[in-house]
Amino acid sequence: MITAHKTQTKLIQAELNGAASEKTLLMIHAQDHLMTAMSEQKLIEHMIRIVKKLAPKNEK
């Protein structure tokens, strides 16, 4: 995930600096998958924190 995010950042920065970038369906699809994975990772990490916080209360 870190490698994909770094690659995405490089591509965005290159385009911002004037480098031509071909927009392909594959690139758009890859971007969509990366953003979905990052969002789901954050959501799951948040859910784990909630479950850990509630677990001691449920053990009583």
C-alpha cells in the first residue's frame, strides 16, 4: 500500500510540474482501488479500536 501511494504521489507531482500524463482506464481503475483500500484500512483500524475499547466491558 505504501509503494502504491508513493507511486500515485509521484505521478500527481509530475503532472503538476507539467509532465504529460496519459489517462488510461487502467490508471483510473488502479486509482479507484488504491483509494478504496486506503479508506477501508482506516475504517477497519477504527473498528478494531472500538471493539478493543468495548471488549473489557463485555467480559464482566
